[in-house]
Amino acid sequence: MGMRIWCPNVALYGTSPPTYSMATSSIQPRLTRHPDGITAVDAEYVRPGLAAAHIIQQDGRAAFVDTGTNDSVPHLLAALDMLSIPRDAVDYVFLTHVHLDHAGGAGLLLQSLPNAKAVIHPRGAPHLIDPGKLIAASIVVYGEAQFRKLYGDLVPIPSEHVITVKDGQRFKLAGRELELIHTPGHALHHYAIIDLAARNIFTGDTFGLSYRELDTDQGAFILPTTTPTQFDPEQLIASIDRLVSYSPRAAYLMHYSRVTDIPRLAEALKDQIRVVVDIAKRHANDADPSAGIEADMRADWVERLRGHGIVLSDDQFDEVLGKDLELNRQGLVAWLQRLHRTQV
Ligand SMILES: [Zn+2]
């Protein structure tokens, strides 16, 4: 099989169904229709094809899984219009975890959804009801200017609109059973949704990220997300195993939407988690662990991409994966620091 040169303009959404747009509004949401009444809405976060909120439709009712940021909200509302879903037909806004690319727009979105409850892990809920600490922590990761540009002013979610979940709790969307399971490893406040009858899973960031530009005839290319500040390799591997135990037919990732061939992808994720842990430990005593970790992880990704049939120029690599490399490196350094603190 020949190597494929990735080109962002040509290959975007390479193997996905075509995107269509709404002619009657200035907002043109990019929707991808999937089986089982599931639609991916591009959250227009940073670049197209990076982050998808999902809508689940069942017999006239609907739910969102993750929302993107405040800037995503007009796209989500336009998507409802395109799908002919009245705003009062949305019962739930499931927030897999409270990282801002997933939940930053939830407060603003809920203002337009009179019957919707935000469903949040109990560790995450206080941060969306009163976002002060979350804003401060995010500014540490992103810097103030970048934070304001990406996330704007977070709208608090009134506590009476919040449901906190227990592990294994089930919700019914017009009778469709959705089981929520705690999936720590990427974040402690993370849950995943098991769409029991259709055997879909909505994995937030627990099942990594997989950009459609990197699809080849070998299928999807996947990477774990070891983002700050709660990456825990053992928890993450256990969460992946737990997701796989449901024998899902498809996983819906925030970054970016639907993947199948779950057993292969799960093994790829677990292998990479072990590899990056080794990389991090190898550089733990460097004067600056960041540089060595990033270089080794980049080399590992380049090699895996090559094995997947993709050769990227440095610029192409930076455009599609540079930010993830940086965030994953930050998360590994934070994990090393935590490990060190608990050992001394
Ligand atoms: Zn996350």
C-alpha cells in the first residue's frame, strides 16, 4: 500500500459522509449523520474536524453529548433546527467531563433548552455551577489570552438544572436506555455513556482521539489523550478495558466522532499508554523533562503514522497533531510531578 500524503484541504472528512449546510442562516453547522439517530455536530473548536458534539435522537426526544465551547453553541442550536428538533425536546445535556472543550458551552446552551438537565459527574458538577476555580485552573494550562480567546466567559449552570450521576446509573431518552459509567484515567470527573441496545459508546476523551484526516485503508489512527492534570495510566487502561467489555459496535469520540474496530483501537491505545509512561519515566530526572518527552513521543507518533501509511511533513504534523503533542506532554510532566510527590 502506498504512503498517503496528508493534505488538510483535500483530505478533510476524507471518508466521512458529506457535510451539508443550512442555506437560510449565517450559521452553517457541519453535520455528519451516523446510524442509530446519532449526529455529529462540528463544534468549530480551533479548526473543523477537531471536536464534535453529538446529538442522540429517539422518538421525538433528543440529548446532547458534550457541547464544545461558547462559540460552538450557535452551531449546536442551528443543528437542532436542521434536524427539526424543537428546543424543548432536548431532555439531557450529557457532559462526559468538565474540560472546557467538552463542557465550556454548556451553561450558554442550557439557556436555550427549557427542559434540559445537565448530567455531570459529581466531581465535575461544582465546577460548572460555580466556574471560578475551573477558569483559574484552565488559565494555568492555556494562559490568560488564549483562554479568553478559546472559551470567553463561562456561563454558570444553575444547580437546579444539574443531575449528578452514580456509576452505573441509567437514563431513559424516550425509553432508550443509556448507562453512565465512571471512566477515570483521562480525568477523575469523567464518565462514558453506553447506548445499551444499539451498542454504541460515547467516550469523551477516555477512548483517545482519532482525526478523520488520518484514516487510511487500514482504518482509523488513534492516540490517547494524557492531558493535564489527572492523567493516570492504570486508571485509563482499566477504563478502556471496561468500555471494551460492553462489546461496542462503535465509539463516538469528541475528537473526532465515530470509530469502529474497537478491539484493535483499544489495543493501540493501551500499547501507547505503556509507551508514553516509559518515555516519561526515562526523562523523569532530566533537568527539563519536557523536551525529551516531547521529542520521544513525537518520534513514536511519526513511526506509528508511517506504519499506518501516512507520512507528514513537519508542518503538517504540527497542524494536525502539534497541539495534542503539547497537551499530552504537559499531562505527562504533571503526572511525573504527582508521582514524585507521592513517593517522597
Ligand atoms: Zn479532556
